[in-house]
Amino acid sequence: MEKYYQNNFLKITIIKNLFILITGGLMNCSGASFDLPQQQLLLNPTVTYNNQVDLLFMIDNSSSMMQYQNKLRAEVEGLVRALNEKELDYRIATVSSDLRPGGSGGRLIGQPPFLTRTTAGILELLGSRIILGQTGSDIESGLDSIRQALSTDVGRSFLRPQSLLAMIILTNEDDYSLDSVSVYKNFFDQLKLEVPGYQSGWVLNFIGITSLDGLCRTTADFKEVGLRYIELARASGGVMQSICESTLATAVNNIHKRIVQILSEFKLERIPRLETIQVFINNQKVPENSENGWSYQQSTNSIRFNGSFLPKATDQI
């Protein structure tokens, strides 16, 4: 239920248990400042963010992929631990790139079809869904496999209305799905509409070959940049990491941090006077710092947390 308190200067919106601490001055869209005294209005000492994330792995299971699956499998424990430490409410599912007749693509792999933080043996189950082997089709169709899987009844039950859909692509080649990148972007946009005041609806993260300029080669002298995945990663603000690193620890850590950053980004209702903004987590002041602190995002009129200041879902902000 929504309640509104309004006068000529200020409107405060209360939605369920989310309350806003407002301090300092505000500006209207034209840049003129309101002549308001410095104010603090604390309606409730606890502000939490939407902590729901539906995490979908797309694992290339074509020839030459076993070594990369093993590297990602090695990071499963660290990923699950990080998700738990930030107190995220997560679901995890996997699809393959193999869309040939009789292939494993186009559906969520395993039973149960998705895992949660309360699933018994989650580390072993998730590990087995990443090690898919390398006997799948060499015409990798990762994007279409995702679309088909999320269009089934099981796939639709995996997604929650308020969750962030976070995709992680592991492949050493580009995508060979039949439709254009814009078609898949439109599909994700319609599938996961933006949740007002909280977050983008989806983000695609890519672990693969990111450039022809580097030394990354996956088979002998073969090198193919994942251009279609990179386009979607850029469009959604996702992470792009090389598949050729000795471990994928950095890639997985950066993806986890980006997910928390998206979930915890706080959109403002008015254009602020930047010099008046102060941000606190658990009553500790957070520095303004784009690498390790908070930063203001003009394009979205929001506060973003960075580095070691990424909050837990239950932190007081």
C-alpha cells in the first residue's frame, strides 16, 4: 500500500517497508534551488534494497570447452559464499548452447530446475550443471537457448516479478543464434521490465574472448570474439572478462559485485544539490568515491555504491 504526504515543497512516498532519509537541499529539473531549510526526516531507521536475483548460466558445451568449464566450476564455492554474505535471495539455473535436435539446449538443466540458498548440496549440484562436457553442437546458439528456456512453463516459474535477471555467459566463440541482437535485447526488455525505483530488469555478463588485440586463443591459433554477447553486455551494463585468465576468480568476483551494485543502486525522486548529499551505511559515513564509496549517476539520477562499500541487503542505508 502506498501513502503520500505532500505540501508545496516536498512529497514523501512510503512503499511497504521502504523509507527514505532526506537531508539537505533539492533542485527542480530546471536547476533552480528550493529555498528550504536543512532538513532530516527519518521515518524508519531501516532502509533495505530489493535483494532478489535470478542467476542464469549459459554454458557452451561444444568441443574444447571442458577446460573452461573446470575453471568456472572452481569458483562455485566462492560465488555462493559471496551471495550468502550479501544476504541475497537468489535462484540459480543453467542452460547449454546445444540447440541441435536432441541437444540439451533450450531448457533448464537438472532437477530441481533451479537452486536456492536453502537447496541441500547446492555446491555439488551447481558444479555438475557447469560441467556439461564438450560434445554439444559446434554451432553455438546461446541466446536462442536462453530465450527458449525462459519461454517454457518451467523457465517462467524460475523468474520472479521483482527479481534481477543476471545472465553469465561462458563461451570461447560468438553466438550463432538466428535472430539479430536487437531481437534478443527486446525479448529481455519485455521479459524483465524495469522495477521502478530499484534496478534494471536484466544484465548480461560475458566470459569469453573480448578482443582480437590480446593473446587469448582458445584452440591452437583460433580466436573468435563474442561480439553479439559483448553488445548485450554493454547495453545492459554487464561485466566482460577474458576466458583465458589462469583462473576465473576475478571474473566471478566482478560479476557478483556488479549484481549487488545494480540491486543496491538508489534512485532519487528529485534532482539533488550534490554538495548536500551525505550517505551512511549502518550509521557510518560513506565517502564520495567512484572506486570505493558512493557516486552520483546523473543519467539515472541515482546513488551507486562501489568497492568495499557495497552493502548487504539488510544494512541500514
